[in-house]
Amino acid sequence: MNIVQALAQAHGLGVDRLEAQTLMLHALGRDRHDRAWLLLHDTDEPSLSILKAFNALVQRRLQHEPLAYLTGFQDFHGLTLQTDARALVPRPDTETLVNWALSLDFEAGDKCWTLVPAAAPSLWPYNMPAPNGM
């Protein structure tokens, strides 16, 4: 079975095309952004071990396991974060919130936002120090 056939099979099972390509690149040990490589090598026949790894990833994805957990990486606000099942996957809505927060015009002395973790420690992420050592 060649790459394009394996991708078509995954898509036929219900995996999004882009996600199937990302899983194939991961199984091949290639950069997850190297989709052009897949186009150039679509008739290549991966080894049986790579196809088994790809099929295992596809089955996990069909069970709704997040793509970031399967590949170990998630892009967030221009950063590539290493992740696994111990962390929540950042959502696009979170990037919108970060963009909004960065757009606020804080004066040099306006640090009232740092009081929130001190006033409501249960809202601050676990195992992280509050800003300014609070």
C-alpha cells in the first residue's frame, strides 16, 4: 500500500485529510509541517512497520484522542508546545484571549491584574508561581 492509498483509507474511516497527513508524517518520522513531502512521495510504499504505526494512530484518533496527544506537539500563539495526556490542549479560543490580553494598554505602574491570583488562588494554574512571586 502506498502513501496516498493509506491516507485515502484513513479518510474513508472518518479521519480528516489534514489530520491523516499529520499522522502519516508522524509515523514516517518527518516534520509535521512537511505536507509537501507527502505530495512528492505519494506513491512511495512505506514499510509494514510504518503502516502499522500509522494505522494504530488512526484508530486512536477515531476514538477521539486529541491529535496533539498522538503527535506530542501543539502549536499555540506562534509556539510549538510539547504535550501529552497530562496537559490540556490549548484551543483556538485561548489564542483569541491571549491576543485580547496583549492588546490591552497597560501603563508601567498598572499591575492590578497580578492581584487576581493572590485574591483567588484557586483560579491560578496548579504548580505555577503567581506573577511577581505572590
